[in-house]
Amino acid sequence: MVDYRLRYDALRDGNRVIVVHQAQFTTGVNVTAPTWVDDARRATAG
């Protein structure tokens, strides 16, 4: 598992804001592509 937390202070329209972004990723998970993926690949192939 991989996780991270990002926090920073910023100004928006003169107001101080605190931005926090967190994510967690699990490795070793197999996901089946949706049925439309092959059509999309063919439609955008150059």
C-alpha cells in the first residue's frame, strides 16, 4: 500500500486557505477494463 498527504497554505482572493490532499493506493489489485476501452483505442489510434 502507498499513501501520501500533501498540505499547503495559500491565498485566494486575499483569504488564507489551507489545502489538504490525501490519497491511498493499494498495489496488486487487478481491474478489468470496461467494454468500451477497445473501441476508444481503435477510434483514437493514429
